[in-house]
Amino acid sequence: MQSCSTFLHPVTAAGRNAFVPNASRLILVLGDQLDAASAAFDGIDAKRDVVWMAEVKHESAKVWSTKARIAVFLAAMRHFREALKEHGWRVDYRQIGGTSGETFAEQLRDAIQRLKPQKLVMVEAGEWSVAREIEAVAGEAGMELEVRPDRHFLCTREMFQKHAEGRKQLRMEFFYREMRQHSGVLMEKGKPVGGQWNFDHDNRESFGKAGPGLRMPPRRFKPDEITQGVIADVETHFAKHPGSLAEFDWPVTTAEARVALDDFIEHRLAEFGRYQDAMWTNEPWLYHSRLSAAMNLKLLDPREAIAAAEKAYRDGKAPLAAVEGFIRQILGWREYVRGIYWHFMPDYIERNAMLAEQELPEFYWTSETDMQCLRDAIGQTLRLGYAHHIQRLMVTGLFALLYGVHPRRVHEWYLAVYVDAVEWVELPNTLGMSQYGDGGVMASKPYVASGKYIQRMSNYCSGCRFDPAQSTGPKACPFTTLYWDYLLQHEPKLRQNQRMSMQVRNLARLDESQRGAIQEQAKQLRAAYSKAS
């Protein structure tokens, strides 16, 4: 990935921020497009063109974003602005608290009126509604809008469309194999290294009673003056938003993101594969990378992360299963969900295959629940803006699925609380993978399990008042109760799914009285959590 210094063309200090009307081009840089090698900058004229960036208050309010998520975006944006200015580019930057409007459209209209550009230039937006909003403003102003491909990604939208053509069913595994062949990553003489494409079966270990043991903690990034200013602004302008900034230490520049990558490769990649699905109380990081936010803001090129991981394998510093599992998340899942998002939007966001209608329980915003797994995962999320993928899929997501929350409400929560949440990646993972709201586009079956799965993969249950083996009675684990209720409620539909056949067959173990007791306890659970909300 190129650094800013490799392609920015300096102008004199006197002309650096001297804006004049009739700018040749207004180059739009969104908050998740902080890519120094962006196609938006190709052919830029430092004397005539203006880079436009805006902190838009409405973007943090349309979903009730946590303070950590807001701060990550704003801190990264302000650092990127400074990098552009230091190299002599004209940057028109609207900061929170200004007078040019609170919505994206208002800010852009103001910029067009002030700078009077001849043309707007940008790379593809990461959110369908933002892309439409920009198109509408450009149309109102009679402005030409040039949208360039986003080469941050390894798979273009056109490549994914070609992959999807003629397929009755899309599956990530087949896409991933194509991406391996196309990129040459972990390939030798046209075949996958190690003789197989996927080592997922080697990457499902729990820690056991001994716990995760001693590990090198991930590299932290103390907020500098710019980030401290962002933190102060967030506390001022978003004081009522959930979450905390007391432990804010995310990488917010490309240099910091590269340090974080090196730290992960050196200290955690080797064990990442084995324990990527494991959970432990009060252990948010374990062997995970903390790179997703930097990558989704485009501070870090995915090719760098893939190359670093592959080199660690080639150099004998990390086993193949760990390296393949990490690369699959980037070259496979990350590229695949982007393809799914743009292939099925805009109606994708409205899908609700299981007809779930419940509201999200209030404890998702407070972590105040007597279920220890949810208390730990949600408390960590609100404190740090982070939870790893199994905490999201098999704790917070699983409960919402079993409880019957409308998938759009779950999507809105995930988009609001996590620092790495950008809609193109978050929506398919949440609505599709986690909630099965798309009816099988993202996942071949609903990811449902009882409390016993959480007991097997963590120590959460050892400190909880509920028993994951019980589905009814005062000690019954709500996950287990709702699991059986979910199977009973959706039995006719689930019987049509071969991958659910074993779980559905287990319903035969329940007599009518047991079925009735489970359904009654589930009804009482929903009533109690609904009342608490």
C-alpha cells in the first residue's frame, strides 16, 4: 500500500488552504475511505482540486452509535486530514459543531455552493443509502458525479456479479476458492497449500478449565493531541450516547495500523486459529487481531495483512491452520459479504425470513442482565466498542435470534455499537449470518444452539445462576429454553433444511407436556424482557 508521501504533490504553503471558487474538482472522501492510495486521488491537481471531508452529526444519530465508534471514525478522519494537508493538498474539512448542517446532504450542498466545483469525484460508497444521497445532491445541483471503483478490495463488484451469475445458491466457500486461485494466496502449482482449502475443523478449540493462560497483551495506542480533541468533542456533542471512552486506544492512522498488524503476527497469529472461537470472562482480546476497524476505515490495505500472515507461515512462525483461518476471514468472508451487500441491496435490509417481530431487550444497551455470557459480552462491547466474532454470532446474536428480535433491530444495534461497523460488512453478517433473516443467502442454516455450546466454548456458565442443561424451571438457561422453543416454533420450515435434520429430530425426545412447559417458559421470558424494556 502506498503511503501519502508516495503520490501527494506539494504546493506552496501560501496556497495550501487558500480556497477559491470554481474549483476544478471536489474530491469526496467519506469517513470509511481513508485510503492514501484511493482511486479518488488519481490525477489530482493540487492547485485546482479540493478534497472534501465532513464530520456529519446525523450519521452518528441515525443509529444510536456508541461513543467509541464515533471517536474511531472522527479520530481517523482528522489524522487523515492532517496527512493530506501536510503534503500540500487543499482540504475542505467540516468539523462537528460547525454551522453548515447536520446531515450529509446539507454539508455537501453547502460545499458545492461555497466552492463551486466543476465536477464531483469519489470512489464507491460503502453504504447504499449514502451513495443514493450523494447522487441526489449532485443531481439537484446539476453536477457531474464521477464514481470510481474502490481498489481497496480484492474483488470488484463486477467480479462478484460474474461469480453470482447463473448460480441458484451462493456459498462463501466456493467464492473463497476462486479468490485463492485468482490471487495466488496460499497456492502452489495451482493447488492449495497443505492439500485442502479450509482448515476450519482445526480451529474450534476451547481453553478448558485452565483458561487462556499468559499472553502478550495487544499493542495499545495512547490518544495523541488530535485524538484527545476528538474524545472531548464526542463527550460534548454526543454526551447521551452509550458507551465509554475511558479505555480508548484504537489505531487511528495507517502507521499505527501497521504496528498493530506486526504485533498480531508476532504475538497472537500462531494461536489465533486454535482459539478463534473460544471465549473467557473479562478477556476481550485473547488471540484476536484488533485490525478490523482500521481495515474497514481503509487505513490498512487487506493485501498487507494477507501477505504478512502468509509470510509468517512460509517462515515457519505460524501453523497453516491459523494462517489459513485468518486469511479466510479477509480474502473470503470480508470480500464475500461486500459482494452479497451490493448484489442484493436495497431490499436486502428488509428481509425477515423467520418473521421475527420482537423488540431488542433493553439490556443490550445497559448489559444489566443475570445471564453472565450476555453481561460480559455486552458490557465489553459498551466499554470498548468491541467483541470478537463468536461473542457476536453465538452470544449476542444467538440470543436475539432465539428470542425472535426483528433482524433489522439487531442490525441497527450492531451497526451502532462496534467500532468496525460499516454497513456493507455489518449488514450481511448480522441480518444474514447471525439472524438468518435472508433465509439462507449468507448461511446454509440458522446458527442456533442451546446454552451448552456457550458452556463448551467458555467459562461463562461457571459463574452464572442458570444451568445450560435445563430448559424449564427456575434454573433453566434462557438460551436453552429459547433454543427448544425456536425449534418447536419453526419446526415445519426447519424440516426442509437438511443441515437442521439432526436438531429437528431431537424434538422427538420431547413429549407433549415437555413441549408445553418449554413454550410457556419461553412466553414468560419474552414477557419479562419485553416489560423490562
